[in-house]
Amino acid sequence: MNLRGESRRVLLLGLIACLLGGYTYVTMPTKKALTSKVEEASARPLFTFNAEKIGQFDVIYDGKQVSGKRTSEGWKALDGTALPSSAIDDFLVNLTKLVNLGEVEKGRDDQLSDYGLEPPMSQITLDVEGEGAQRLAIGRHNPVNTSLYALVNQSSQIVLIGSIASWELRKLMDAVQNAPSL
């Protein structure tokens, strides 16, 4: 009889646990998902044109400047010397993939120089077919080094772009500097 009583108690406790679990499941508030603003921000490209429409570029990075013009033979410097076309095409494709990661709210006393944007640490100017000159000024990294402060087309709104832009600029400059003379 003792075993039978113990079985009833285990069965009764199991039934109570199931009822409490069911009640908790039914009355638990739904978890809120990330807002759609995060999705919208990650889906906002800085530029809306294709890299193939870029006819000329000018890049200033780390105190060095490189300018080039698209020709039927590939990319040429403004003085007519050949540039590494594959590296430039790669850079321009990746540049058009940059997205606005967020906008920075400036305080009343904030200056562009606080973000490394006056003067900018890097500047990119593109001559785009059908859109004219497009500019990107790049400043310092944010405090956690995941993003860079930037201004697009001389707007007063500071935006964040991925730190990959700095790596792409360095990669371009290295390719131009180490290109064999043709």
C-alpha cells in the first residue's frame, strides 16, 4: 500500500507540474523581436550606383593620392600610365557595397574635427555616369573600432560605415604602389 500511495503522489505532482507549465506557456508575454529600424539601417547602401558607371576616381589616403580614369584598355592614371585595373575594380565594387550602419547624433558642442572629419583622414571622389560627382569623406574609428565616421556627398549628417573601408583603401594603395610599370 505504501508503494501505491507513493505512486499517487508522484502522479499528482506530475499533473500539477504539467498544469503549471501549461499555464506559464499560455500566459507568458511574447518576446519582442528587433525592430525593423535595424533592418532598414543595414539595408541602406551609401551609394545607389553600380561600379561599372564610375568613369573616374580620386582617392586620398594616408597622405597619398591616386587618381584614375576608365579607358577601353583599363584604368589609367591621369598622366596616362597604367594602373592595376583588377585592384581598382575590386575596390570600387566593394565601395558600392558599403552601407549606412547608423547616424551619429552630434551634441551642441561637437565639431567635425571631433570625428576626424575636418580635415577628413581619407577622401574618395567618384565621377559617376548620370549622377555626377559622388564624395565620401572618412574620419576616425568609433570607440570600439568597428566602424568609421563618414560624410557622404558633403552632407552635414555623420554616418557610420564598416571598418572594412579602411582595409579596402589600404589594399588599393598597396596595389597601386606595388604595380609593375607597364
